[in-house]
Amino acid sequence: MTNGLLSVAIFLPLVGAIIIALLPASPKLIKNLASFFALVALGIGLFLFFNFESAGGLQFETRVPWIPQIGAYYHIGLDGLNLHLFLLTLILGFLVTLISRDINERVKEHFVWLLVLETSILGVFSSLDLLLFYVFWEIEVIPMYFLISIWGSGRKHYSAIKYVIYTLFGSVFMLVGILSLSISSGTFDVTEIAAMDSSLLSQVLPLSTTFLCLLIGFAVKLPVFPLHTWLPDAHTDAPTSASVMLAGALIKMGGYGMIRVCLGLLPEMAEKYAPILLSLAVVNVVYGAAVTLRQTDIKRLIAYSSISHMGFVLLGIFALGEVSLVGAELQMFSHGMITGLLFAITGIIIHNTHEREISKFGGLAHQMPLASTIFIIGGIGAMGVPTTSGFISEFLTFFGAFSAGARIYTIISLLGILLAAGYILWLIQRVFFGPLRPELASSPDIKPLEVFYCAVFIFFIFLIGLYPTFLVDIIRPAVGLLIG
Amino acid sequence: MSGEVVYLVFALPILSFIIILAFLRPLFKGRPKVSSYLGIALTGISFVLSLLLLLGVYSGKDLAASPLLWLNLGNVDIKFGAIIDGLVAIMLVVVTFISLLVQIYSVGYMRGDPAYHRYFALVSLFTGSMVGLVMASNLFWLFAFWELVGLCSYLLIGFWFDRPAAANAAKKAFIVTRVGDFGLLGAVILLFTQTGTLDIGSLHILATSGALAGSVLSWATIGILMGAMGKSAQFPLHVWLPDAMEGPTPVSALIHAATMVAAGVFLIARMYPLFEYSPNLKIVAIVGGFTAIFAATMALVMNDIKKVLAYSTISQLGYMFLGLGMGGVSVGIFHLFNHAFFKALLFLGAGSVGHATNTFDMRQMGGLGKKMPWTFACFVIASLSLAGIYPLSGFWSKDEIISSASEEPVLFYMALVTVFFTAFYMFRVVFMTFSGSYRGEKEHLHESHKEMVIPMVILAVLSVFSGFFNLNGGFAHLLGETDVETMGIFEVLSHPAAIISLLVALLGIFLAYAVYKKQWLSAAGLTRVFYPFYTLFSKKYWIDTFYEDILVRRFLVNGVFEFFSLFDRYVIDGLVNGAAKAATGVFVFFNYFDHYVVDGLVNGIGGAAKSVGKSLRHLETGQLQLYGAFIVLGIVVIVMTIFIVEVLV
């Protein structure tokens, strides 16, 4: 019974999307319906979360033949590698229906695409079949394209197309990798391929080629330098809801794919290419932070900071240590909440002040004290200050990576937290401190609903920061099995 | 009494923070004093409990607090727990006591401030975090609270955030100390990796038994020292502390004089066995000895009373480092203990005159001794104590440091010159502020409220007597030192080092008296004679300028970071856009090819290409028709995938 619930949680948003699409409903009803479906899905997700046996391996599995001729199954399930990411997506999926409530243009389509997006990301995180994984991965591009190009701002068409082309570029490689794996093994099932001897997997392409093809697909998403330039454009020009989904959940598909597919199926190759990827991780961290410091648009600055923070994830993954992987997994959840919060509150600030150039802000803490406090809390998380989730996930990543032998990489990456303090505090100073700019004097502070959804982010930031066992106990056994 | 009481010492101020923010701030908007009463009451209980712990430790009771498993990582874990020993007990008393007095003082000082609730909430959070830092039995938690006190410091320096200088100083403080934290975090990670534990007691045993040694221990102590130098504002990371004076003055007294800035000294004392068995104890002494004289030179020329005190704090923290490096834990910590009282008092005194005159510029003061007799008396006592005048508290701990430095002549003479500078700059402040005639413009100057005066009087009493704590070696004994030299209250005057430093201090005071009171020598004349030095000192050796203008602004932000940023935009993204353009070119070619060659052959296919071209044009406008195209595209991708697979299999 609980196994079927996983499918329900995945497809409920899609069902909601179809109902909303077909129903002639008022904008208000559409918004309520969307929140309702996302909330029920979240409820099911929480039910699964609390019924999860932390040392029990894969759970809530469904495995039925899908295209039996080629060994493709509808195979889904959750373990410590994806449960928290699944939950993260459900939380964000619900919150973005609240964040989008002030959308007044083409309301129906907006919520349809948001819900489709949620299902596709949920599908990616829970698929245990490479073909199914790929299909969900591709579907995700469509709603995101429309969300950016219709409800976005700035160069929204450029950014949307760029996002699509970048992703498709990565997907082509990924598809080659997937096909190479499954043709060699005769199945798309991740658990079956993982159980095979790797010498059997090189019948189509050499293992290293397969590995790199898969990796490119994931590297575009995470993103990894030099494949990252879609991210600032897409995040900046997307509407708030899509930015939150992008930064919060979507880019984690890259990190998750690296762990589940690259590491889970081709561990020897992961070890072989680890030095290169660790070097790229360091570049991500330091270069990303350096470029972040030069940004003049508030949203773009936060977007660039994601590149630096995803560098920590890459470091944790390819240090290949048990603790470092726990750190990377935790960092993905943590970053989802922290950056989700930062994009949400930034969206509110831009909406209320009609301004996004950092140099045009100043003294906003007088005018919007609540919004400023919330932003500063998010900033504290992004700087990795203790008691926030940012600290413990970064600490575990650094400690894990260092103790797994990636010493120099870890030491250089530590510079990332120094630079993070630089860009976050400088941003806070320029936007919120100093005397209030007269142009901003009529901006209203945030509304109760906005406070509510920000509070949810904040709750999770401190929950993980103060009680990381909550997720670590789930992640650790799965990571142990993965690299055991 | 059980040792678990220590958790209460920690929890009460945190509770105060939560209650003020969650309940008092929203519910008691018109009655802000409720917050201060709560903070004072809970900190007061924490202080009493700390005192009981100190008495317990002093009487040799075996107090322990069982730790709590916080995070299990398989082979290793992280526990939350507390150490209760002499060092912790002393620090807890200092922290809670100064915090209590500063909060009482703040009732008067912060009266009428619109953000009164926020102020007391943050002071409570700071107090709890500082207690957590002190008691932590695990380096992980020590580091966590270390960062939290840094955050509180940031939020309190920037308390009046509408002042650009305050906002800037807050940022500077956090980032500069984080440079040091980079080293500390590295050391924590290195120790955790190498030993599998962050339990401070276990690390002590590993270091003393020789299991933790060699380059690991050396690097770890270097990292810890970096952290300590950042927090305790030692050269070259001292630049943030003078700027931090932008915060409310009681905060300067609590955080930037008595407690948080001393955390670096505490950290080295806490990890002392590691330093003892590493080659780096000498570096601690050198850093401290140099910083002591270096900061004192800048204190000579500042005109802002708080800036003088800030440089003086840096200098005195340098003394503590010197004491730790040359003498041992009790030498360094004894000065920390005494310094906490007289330096907190000096800041509260500066706050009192600043409150009365609305300025901290001593050129706008003068003659305040008559108007503010209590503040004047307290300030002079603290200044005498800081200058090291017998038999006040500063004399005793400074004497121990200077005696311990006598093995290293260079450090010894540097310390001695610092004594002279210290006495001079403090009495320069005393005379410029309190004697002569008033040079400012404010009328009706009067003594501060009693809630400000009473804490000063209490601290003044301690500034006189706290040094007697170690007369019978009680203080050193408390810190676990067995062969303690006892010093009689009169005997000490037969020690040559004590006599010399006392004479040097008196000479400094006399020179200040000659210049700023009697004006036998003119200050302007002195400035002219020592003009190169005066410029060097008053420009802070151009170090701030170097960091801010050259290193950060020109080299990093507008140099390296700008380069990366342009590289990102024009090279990487340029390549991406270039590739896209090239691809478009190929498509255009195909399109022509299609149009003229294929189209000529098969009209139907040409028609299809046209419709593709049409929908491509719609990509730019986000038309509805594209929805369908995309869905079709998705289905095509899936079908093709399956097809390819089937064909290949």
C-alpha cells in the first residue's frame, strides 16, 4: 500500500495540472487547487518520510515492466540517497504555489506548468530505471522553458532558449551514456546494472567514455564549470517561482545523478576521474564566488552564489568518502532551503520596490524590516554560520573530503566560505544598511502569506542546522551501501 | 551541586534571547524595559551559578557534565558537552559577570533607543554563545560558538545600521576574523581526520602522550593560532577592532574588550598542551609581543577616546599572548581576568562621557572631572590599573608577564617600552578628557544615571582588588598549576622586574602629566619633533589602506574578480553564444539547402520545413502554438529513444 503511495505522490501534481487545464475555473480557484494538490502530495511525501526505515535500503518500490522488449521498467523507489531530495522537491513544489499567488497573467498555464515541473523533478529523483529517469529528465525542460519565457523578465526568451539548448546538449551525451550502459547490460534497471560486474558494461563504448558522457549531462545541470553559464541567465530572468524550483530542486538533479548513476554504476571510473572533477569543484567554489562578488543585479548575485555552493557538492561527491558524500547530500538539501529562501525573499523585494540593481538599493532595513530580517537569515545560512544547515553540511563536506584524502582541494575550497562572507555581507550592507533611499520610501513590507512560506524555509534551515541527525541518519546507511 | 548546572548557565541567556524575540518584542512594544529586566535576571542567575561552579572547582570538587551524542558519523561522532575546570569556571564568571553589569549599564545608556528589544536580545544571544564557547568540551562546538559570537559581534557592531560607518565596520569585523577562522577550521578538520576525535580532553592526552605530534601537531597549532589572532585582533588581523567601536559602547565593553576578543587567548589556553608539545609556542609569544608594542604606538596618537581604548585592547591582548607563550596558561589568563574588569570599566567610562558630551572626540572634551566625579574617579582607577601601578590589579598580572618574558631580551624590552606607552596614552586620555576646561559645545553636562554609575563603581573596586587573587597562588592553582610561586604583597617590590616596570609606568604618566596637564611641553611641539612617527601611527601604518584599497578593492574586487567576471561573460559565455551562432549558421545553410535543393525535389518536405521555420520564429514570442510543438518534440524524443534501443538490441 505504501509502495503505491510513492507513485501517487509523483503523479498527483500532474493530475492536478490536468484537472486545472481542463476545468474552467477562476484564477483564485486555480491557485487554491494547485496549492491543494501540491500540499496533498507533500503530505504523502511526509508520510513516506516518517515511515522510512533508515537502515532498510530501497523502500516504497514499484517495479512493473514498461517496455519489456528492451528491459525498461517503471521502477521507482526511495532510499537515503534520494528520500530527502524527494521531500525537498515536494516542499518547494508546495511553496512555489504560494509564491506564485501574485501572478495575474495567464494564471492557468502558469500553475499547470508549475505542477508538471514538480512531477518531472519528483520522477527524476525517484526513478530507478535509466530510461524512466531520462524521460522525466527531458520532460522537465518543457515547463521550465515556458515558465521562464512567458512569466520571466529581462532577456527572458534568450535565457529560456539557452536553458533548453544547454540541457539538450547535456542530455544528448547522457543518452549516449545511458544507451551504452543498458545495451551492454540488457536492462535499464539501475539496481540490476549496479549488481553487475563492470567488465560486462563496456560492450558498446569503453567505460570511461560512458562515464564522461553521463557526467556531462549531469555537469550541465549542477552546474560544473565551464558548463555553467546558463544558470545565471535562467535564474535571473525566471519568475520567482521558477527560480526557487531551479535553484532549490532542479540543479540537485545533477548532483543526484552523479551519485546514483556515475558513482553507483561506474565506481572505478569515478575514482579514475576524481582528480579532474575535484579540480573543477575547486574552480566552481572559488571562481563562482569571485564572479558572484562582481554582480550588480541582486538576483544574479544569488544565482552565481549557487555555482560556488554546488562546488562543495562536487567536492563532497568526488572525494569519494562516506562522510564527504553525506556532506554533499546534506548540502543539496540545505542549499535548496537556503537559496530557495533567498530567491523567494528577493522576489518579494524586487516586486515591492520595483528595483533590482544593487546600487539603487540602500537602507531597506528601515522600510522593510521583516523582509530584511528574513534575507539576513538566509544570508547567514549561505555564509555557513553554525546553527544553520549551511554550516553542518559544509563542515561534513570539508571534513569528509579532507579525511578521504582530497586535502589540497579541501583547503582551497575553504576559501569559499571566506568569499561567501564577502559577497553576502557586502550585499546586505549595500541593500539593507545605510540611510534609506528616498525612492524606496513607499515600498511595503512583506505580507502574512509571504512570511508564512519564508518561515517554512527558515524552519528547515534551522532544523537541519540544529538537528542534522534528522537527515544524516537516513543518508549515511545509503551512502555506506553505495561506496561500501 | 552537580556539574550539569553548567548547561543552565548556557541555556538561560539563550532562553532570554528567544523570549525577547518571540514574545517581548512583539507584545511589549511600548514597554521595552521588560526585555532588559529579563536579560538581567537570567544573566544574573547564570552569574550566580557560575560563581557556585567556581567555588566548587576551587574547593576541589569533582564536577562533571555528561555529554550528549549530537551526531553519529559511523566511526566518529560529535558530542555536545561541557568541561568544568578552573579555566572554564573563571571564564564563565568573567563572561556572565561583565555581561550582567553591561546590561544594567545599558538600561541607562540605551534608554529611548527604538531598537531596545533587539539590543537586549542580541546581548543575551551573545552571552549564551560566549558561555557555549567557553564550556565546550568538543572543538566542533567550540568552533560553532566561536562563529556565533562573531555573528553577534557583527550584528551589534552594525546595531545602528543606518550609519554607513557602522555597517562597514560590522562587515569588516566579520570578514577579517573569518580569515583567521579559515585557519581554525582547517585545524579542526586536520585534527578530526588524524585523531578521529574532537574531544578536547582526548586531544590533550594525545598531545601529551606523543601520539599527536610532528607536522600534524605543528600545522594544527598554526591553524588554531590563526583563529586566535583573528578573534583577538593580533597583527596582521588587528584592523577590525578599532573600526568595531562603531557599535554601542556597552557592546564595546562586553564584546570588544572583556570577553569575545579574549576568546583567542582562551582558545590557546584551552589547547595549551598542543602548543606545549609543538614548536609554535614561541610564535605565540612573538605575535603577542610585537602586537603589544605595535598597537600601543597607534594608541598614542588617536583623538577618539574609544579608538585609544581599542588599540589599547589589542595591545593588552598581545600581552596575554606573550604571557601564554613565555609563562604559561595562568600568566596569560590572569591578565585576561584583570583586564576584563578594568578595560570594561574604561569603556563604560568612555560611554558615560560620550553619553554626556555626545562625542567621543577628546578634543571636544576637557574639564569633565568636576562635572562627572564618579565617572572620573572610576576612570582614573582603571587607568592606573591598566598602566600597571602598584598595587592595583593590572600591576600583578603585567608583572608576571614581564618577568616571564625576561628570558627573551628582545621581547622583554618591547614589553617594557609598551608599559611606558600604555601609561602615557592612558593618562593622555585622562588629562584630555577630565582636566583643564571644557572645549565642547554641549551645555548642562552632568553625571550619568545611577544604573550607569553603579556598574562602574563595582568594576572600579574589582580593578583595585582582582589582582590579589593570585597573591597566594590561588589563581594559578585553580588553573591546575602545581609549583606555584607565591608572592607577598610587599615582597613583590623587591623584584627588579617589578620595580623597573613600575618606574617606567610612572615615567609614562609623568610625561602625560607634563604635556597634557601642565603643558610644560606642548603636544603640538612633540608632534612636530616626532612628525614621521606621528604620521606613521596616525595613518595606522597604512595597513588599513593597504588592505582595503590595494588588496581588496584594486587587487581582488577590481582585479582578479573582475577578470574572472569578464572571462565568464566574454570568454565562456562568448564561446557558448558563438557556438550557438555557428550552429544557427549551419541551420541557415540547411534551410537554404532545403529551400532551393530539397524543396525543388520534394515540395511536401519543403512545406514541412517552412512550418518548422515558422515555429522557430515563434520561439521568440512564446506563442501558444509552441506548446504543442514542444510536447510533440518530447514525444518524438521518447519514441526515437525506444526506436534506437530496439534497433540496436
